[in-house]
Amino acid sequence: ETGVTQTPRHLVMGMTNKKSLKCEQHLGHNAMYWYKQSAKKPLELMFVYNFKEQTENNSVPSRFSPECPNSSHLFLHLHTLQPEDSALYLCASSPMGTSGMTSTDTQYFGPGTRLTVL
Amino acid sequence: GNSVTQMEGPVTLSEEAFLTINCTYTATGYPSLFWYVQYPGEGLQLLLKATKADDKGSNKGFEATYRKETTSFHLEKGSVQVSDSAVYFCALNRDDKIIFGKGTRLHILP
């Protein structure tokens, strides 16, 4: 148990559906992250939120829309996805935000949401 | 730019064998270095870290030493167990970003 929870753990959706992934951290951290983990590819950082403000978007398609209403919650809204978007989506948090991140900071990961797009 | 290269897997060993998973990095300055582990069906967990040259990180019998001269951070364990079967990721933290290697899958046979 890392203090970061994600729901749902598994999701199957059609290409025309709209769904949302939820992440919650109970660690008092100020930064939250979305990663995509596909088979045989490195972890891909998608978005970074620092004190509720988005500080990084790594050229993610607009069919992925993040939302961070407060420092403890992070959502990833999904619409009109493609089969190649099927992957494990991991949420993480860290104690300090990107702007004040020290070189020793580590990230704490949730268990992920396994997404399958049909 | 900054990058991490780790050995391709999968690595298959018998229980109680010695483990080495190689990791080398490219970075400007002095990054912090990490090993994360991902057990089946779970997210990544920090296994160990080192923040400066010659530091040794250790946890659960695993060790890695920050070698600046060879830009390496190899993961070792003297006697692996079946429960160590997982994917291991080497990573560095530099310029406010954590960069992960591709991961090495480890299978331990009883």
C-alpha cells in the first residue's frame, strides 16, 4: 500500500465511449502525475500537476483530458479513444512540485488502471 | 539528453542464484539514481536510491552503488527468491524529471 489509490482497476470501453480514471493520494503531496505503460515500451509521462496547476503536457492527444481539482485528486477523462490507447495508466505523486523538486525526490505510484479499448 | 539504459530481459534464474541487472545512464551533472520494482498487477514501488557518487542504496537484500566513473547503477542481490519475480526499472532524477529505463523482467524458478 503506497498511499495512492486508483479506480477503476480495470476498464473496457468502446471507441465512442466517455469514461474517467480517478487517482487519490493520502500522502499530503503537492505534485501528481499520469503515466502510460504499454507493453515493451518505456514508461511515458503524460501530465504533471503541481499545486493543482498543470505544469507539463508531453504532447498527449486531446482525447485525454486531465483534471486536478485539488492536490489530493487527479482525473483522466477519456473520449473517442483508439485501440492503441490500450495500456496500463499509472498515477503517481511526489512531495514537492516540479518547480521546487529536489534531485532526491521520489514518486509514489498507484496500482494502475488496466484500460482496454475495443 | 538524459537517458537510462538497462539490460534487456527477461532474466530467468533459479532460487538462491546471484542476480545482477545492469543499468547505465547519461546525464548532465549529478542526478539521483533509483531502482523501482513492479510486482504483477501492481504499480511501481521504490526499491532503493542513491543521491551522490559512491553512495550505496540497499533494501530487501538488494544493493546498487552509484558509480560516476562508469555512469552505472547496477542492481545486485546475493540470493534471489521466487517472490523477487517482478519487473525492475532503473531511473534517474535530473532537471525536475524522473526518466525510467525500459524495465527488466525477472523470473525466479523454484
